[in-house]
Amino acid sequence: MSAAWWRWLASRDSLTRRLIAAAPQGFAVRLLAQRLTCPRRDEAVALGIPATRYVWCREVALCNGDTPWVVARSVAPLERLGGQRLGQLGERSLGSWLFRQPGLERGPIEITRSAPPFHPATGPWGRRSRFRHGRFEVLVQEFFLARMADELALPRR
């Protein structure tokens, strides 16, 4: 992996802030889906819950203007939402809320070369990690798209 990609993938700070700084056409969030559903098998394993348990699920595109640079999927077990009203985020990023929470804990970052299993777009890299704040817990999965690599002159690997 190139040093340029490592800085994006291994960063433990807010991806939203990094994208705002890097997006010449302006940062935007496009809400793709938000619903209660059962988690994918790998998500259930990562959260330590049965795959039959309902979760809050949100899928977004994080964009440079109208161009998606990252697609993200966030999954939170209903009993771990901790009373948060995340359904009201609309077209604001989850990160803009998460990184304002005192005592926020981020688990290890898992990096992958696989394509987003929830979106047809492709890209060179993906990552995911769990965030905790009190009783609240969410698994955040982010997939960096080829358009981002091209527009920021990042290598395709």
C-alpha cells in the first residue's frame, strides 16, 4: 500500500473533516438508504450479535460536489443505540456527530481490498471499525472509490 493511501486508511480522526479539506467542489453527503434490517453475516460477527437481530442501518455517499468519493454503511444494534436519534441526521455525516461525543472510543481499523458489498461502485480500498460512546455502539464501514483516487491523484493500489 502506498504511503498516500495509508494516510487515508489508517487515520483515526474524522474522515468527514479530511474529505471537507480535500474536496475542491465542496463536501456533500448523499443519503442512499436508512432502515431497520438484519445485518450481513460479517457485520453480525464484528458486532458480536446474532445475524437475525435487527439493526439500524444507514448507507451514504460522501461526495466531492456531486461525485461520490466514498460510500459508507453504518450498522448499530437497536439495543446499543443508547437513545440516539440518528435517523434525523438526514444528509449530514455520522462522523460529524460521532467525533463531537466526549469519551468516544474507536476500535481497531480493519482494511480490505474488497468492493462494497452494498453498492455497485468500485474502488481500491475499504476499511471498518467499531465506535463506542457509553452504551452506544456502531460499526462504520467506508469504501474509497476509484473517482477519489483519480481526482486526488492517488495510486489505484
